[in-house]
Amino acid sequence: MNINEYILKEIKALTPYSSIKQAQELCESLPISHIPIVDGSKLIGCFAEDDIQTIENENDVISNSTYLLQYFHANKNDSLLELITLFAENDCTIIPVLDKQQNYIGYYDLRDILDLFVNSPFMHQNSETLIVSSSKLDFSMSQVSQIVESNKAKLLGLYISRETADQVEITLKLSSDEINEIIQTFRRYDYTVITQHEDDFYLEELKDRANYLKKYLDM
């Protein structure tokens, strides 16, 4: 998959000498959160739609409002997950893309990137999703891989889905017919298993004991 194929140029970047009216009309005609502002081939910043609509003098030029510009961009060699992170961090629907010389070459659209991610093998390959947590001091990516592979399973991918000052939460996609063995191995290594699986014998045993105790107390 070549992500660069999804770099778009349909929306023409504005310049510091474009008028506020041009920016407002562009935002009104398209569902975009930001407009790239480019001087020559260099990205000056991104003009947020929310800020554009607050400017009353539509004949003014953008260069007089550069203090409102936000600066963020993607690089041409960024990965899919890096792009998703950029979209989330900047709360935007388009991200300017720069080449190795830091020249503006186009932009990514959030809808295209999400479609790529949703339709990727990582999401669609026949697999199990397992979420575990560990203390930051004890977490080791190589150990996680070893736990999965020692149970004759394949680790298709993983990422840190949540992080606090002391803990990390890891989401794994794996291929295995013996998910229960993997779950028990993670517990033996002091990982907390967050996701619940129907064939998690340990949880089923606890559930049975709880039901028995409830019946005993109700007698």
C-alpha cells in the first residue's frame, strides 16, 4: 500500500496575500477544518475554519492574521498510524504534506486515511483482539511478542492504546486457536487482561463461583 497515492491537490492552498473573503468562501463550500497557507512552496501554517469565520473584515488579507495560524503537517514518508495520530492530535480533517525539502506538495483527507485503516489487513484479517495492561516499568514489547509466539500464535500487530503515568494498555491483533492459553500466560507474567473472551476459562470459573455464592446467600 502506497499512502502517497492519496496525497490530494484538489483544494488549492491559499497564500498570505489571499483575502479573508476567499478563505471564508472556501470553508463555506467545502467541509474542511483547516486551509493550508503557502508562500511560494513553503507552508506558513494552517488557518482553522473556526478562526476564519470570526474575522469581520472580509477584505483584509491573511497575512494580517498570521497569529491565528496553526503549524502542523505530515511528511511524505509518514506511516498510516502516524497520520491517524496527527489527525487526532490536531483535530483536523486535512493535513498538509511536505516533501524531503520541506516543500508543500498537497494534503491528506481524513476520510481517505480512515478508509485505508479500516480496510487494511490489520483490521480485516481473521484474528483475535486482545487488550492487556502492565506497569510501564515491566512492559516489554519483545516479551509481549514472546508470550504470543510461545503459545504457537502469530502476532499480527500491536499498539499502545492507552497510557497513564504508571500504566500502559496494549491492544494486540493475533491469530490463534488457543486464545485461552495466551490469556493465562499473560496473567502469569502479571499482565492484566482487559478484554473478555468466551473461552477464557479463568473468568468462567470465577463467574460460576460467584453464581454459586449468590445462590448460597439467597437460601
